[in-house]
Amino acid sequence: MAETSANTISLKALVDKASNQIIFIESDNDFIDVLFSFLTIPMGTIMRLAPNQSVPLEIGCIKNLYSSVKNMDVKHFRTEACRDMLLCPRNVAESHCRNLKLKIDNGEPTQYFLCSRNYRAECKLSYNKIGSCDCGGSMTEEKSLLVNLDGGIFVKGLARLIIGDNLQVMPPLTLEGLSVFTELGVRNGNTTEELTFNVGSDEVLNLLMCSLVSRTPLTETLLKNKPIRKLSNDNQGINIEPQIVVDATDPEGNLSIKLIVSKSKKMVCYAEVGEDFVNLLFSFLTIPLGFVVKQMRDCALKGCINQLFKSVQDLDDCYLKSDYHKEMLLSPKLVPGFCYENHLLGTEEATYYYALGAFD
């Protein structure tokens, strides 16, 4: 059972002493909510938080993209606020995640502004004062968004579930759960023991990073007996010799880029692109992790974050609060104003509307 204090959640884990590996942990909704919230976090936020963990982690080359935005002179952006939108992208589920027992995002909380004519039910909600409502009113009424927390955040309050070392979330005492023993080669119950771990925000952050590059993130985070690997391109020192230039254009004619290619290495050296393509690249930082996992469902991933995604898909509806909460995890949207107009990935913006009693 998961017990909570102000800054930690106490978890009981079944550990195989022979292999020094966690078989599974059992938890109630508090820790499950924290795990499921990973899917709502924008990629830019993950990059911002990554240096704060005990072992800095590189996830592919998106760190370079984040650093480019961070180090680029603000004069190259329309406004400083535009750069901030990339460095500290808003989480569309922030109003839910701010009530997690353990929080890893230390960013400033979002401000919400209602139309000055907020007596009209169709009036929209904005996260800033910029612009106007569809009805013509100004977005100047600052409000606090109220969220129904009865029975948990994403998972119902009485739910008790088992979490495998690969972050597969399962109902307790099922044949599927018992198969975890066989998969780990545990055939002798005498080699197992029950341990208690006090998990805080640092451990949760490390768990998130490990889930992207490891298939045993619970073991690596809680037992700390294995080095955290990095997912990056190790082949960095390649000499560029003969080159050819290739024009690549989207079939719809939306984007055109010029590639400088090394014929001998059969690789792209660099690309000459226009504003549209740069905007597209930078918009990757605003995309929630769950959306990325969904789009890569047919690809082999280094870590096991896809197991967490699949667990939400397969989990019986009796454990989740509603279809709305399930959709928030499996098809996370962008905060209004964050969706690049020429986005080729099919991301969507959430739409906020004023509802009586939704704000204080």
C-alpha cells in the first residue's frame, strides 16, 4: 500500500534478492497518478528538468534543439514570450497535475483569464491577456481553475494496482501479474523479499528519465545498482568531404528545404531552411510525451514509456475516473495558442470554455 507524507510516498516492493531486481510494487491512486502524468508533460519541460536529476540524461538530439532555443538571441523571436513558450511550455493537464502528491515541474503556475463578458457560457478561457474572445470581449478577468479531485486525479481513489519494473500497470492478483515472476526467472519464493521505499520528487524525476532509455526503470531508480544510460548519437566526429545538394519538398508544397549531403558517408551534413521549417522544429518542444509515444507506437523504443501508455489503453475503465481523463493521457492536446499553424503531425489545441462553477 502507498502511504504519503508531505514530500514522499512510501511504497512496498517485492524484490528478487538473487538478481537484485524489483519484481513489482503495489500502489494506490497517488503513485499511479504521478506515473500517468508523465504522458501529459511537454518535451520542452522534460528537457528543462533533465539537468536537475542526479545523472544528466540526453534523449536523442532534442537536447540540442532545446539548447538552441535557450541560447539564441531573443531578437530572433517575435517576442520574449514566444521563446518562453518553448522553454517552459504549458501542460494542458496542469490544473490536474498541480494536485499530484509528488510534483516534478517547478515552473510557474499558469494564470487563467476569462472573457470580461464571462456571464456568457460560450465565452472562452485563455492562459494570458493577449487577444480577445470570440464574442469580442477582452480576456482580462483572472480566475483560478477548479478541478474535481473527488477520488483521485486520473485514477479512482480506491484503485489498487500493481506496477511492473517496466512500468506495466496491472490489476492485482491476476494471471498476467503472476507471469511477471516467470519473465524474471523467479522460481523460488525464498529469493524474494519485501522492501519499503520512500519516494520523493527526485526519485520521480529520475524514474521519468529512466523510462525513456531503460526497460527496468524501477530497479535503476530505487535500487540504484545500474548506471543510467543515455540515448544519443555517439558518432559525432565525422569529416565532411564531397557534397551534393538535394531539394526536399512536401507533396502538398507546404515546406521546402535544401539538404547538403555527404555522398561518401551517405548522410545529411546540414540543411538550409526557411522560417516555416524552423517553427516546425521548435514546436516539437511543446508536444506532450504521450502524443510522441502514440505516434511511435509501431517503432521500437529504447525505454519502456510505451508500456505505461499501453497500460492506460488496456486498463479496465473501472480504474480510471472517466473517458475524458483517459483521453487526456492517450491523446494529450496542446494549450491554446501553442499549436503551430503548419504542423504536419496532426496536433490539436484544447478548447477552454467558461462553465458556471468551474472557477473561483
